[in-house]
Amino acid sequence: MSLKEFFSSWIFGDEIRDYRSREWSKVRSSHIAENPYCEVCGETKGLEVHHLLDASNFPEYELHPNNLMTLCGIRNKNQCHFKYGHMGNYRKTNYNLINDIGVLRRIYKGEAEGCSDNLKTQRRMK
């Protein structure tokens, strides 16, 4: 039995779905070209594209432009994709990120006091 057969019967039943669409790389590059900065802190290097509705649970929205947001990646000091997009755990998705963005931007600009830990009580976790 191959690993693919083993995991398909154990995790996914009879259907195997590739995690990413074949178009993902093209859509990702295009999105970063159009949105070349982190939506939270303004960083322009080491960017990632975050799915507001995660692709594993909502595959129909994986490539939809309104479901994508540019955030800085784990190699940056701010790590907005990991900290705010996934609340410090890639198995989670912050479905409330759109509402958090305004507060986070003010914190990074020094216009508001507080820290990201205060937002944890406001977030809906999956």
C-alpha cells in the first residue's frame, strides 16, 4: 500500500484533494505584485499571501481575490502572517482578521496603546 492510498483512506475517505490549486503560484505572484506590502505593519520584504477563509476548509475560495491578504512572513521581525493571520498556530485561522486590522495598524504606527495579546479575547478561533 502506498502512502497516498494509506492517507486517503485514513484521513480523506475515498477522495484525495491536492492542497493547492495548480493556479495558486500564479495567483499568489499576481496578488503580491498588486499588494506589495504587509497589510498590518507595512513591511515590503518576505511577504506571504494569507487566505481569510482557509483553503483547506473553503477550497472554492482559494483563488478568489477578495479572500487574499498580503502579510509579512515568519522570516520578518513582525511575523504578521503567523501572529495575526494564524494566531501563533498554523492549524488555526483568524476569521476576524479584517476587524483586527484597524487596531493592529494603529498599534504598529504607535497611535494606539496595547499589544497583540489583547486581541486574543476578541478573536474567533477555529
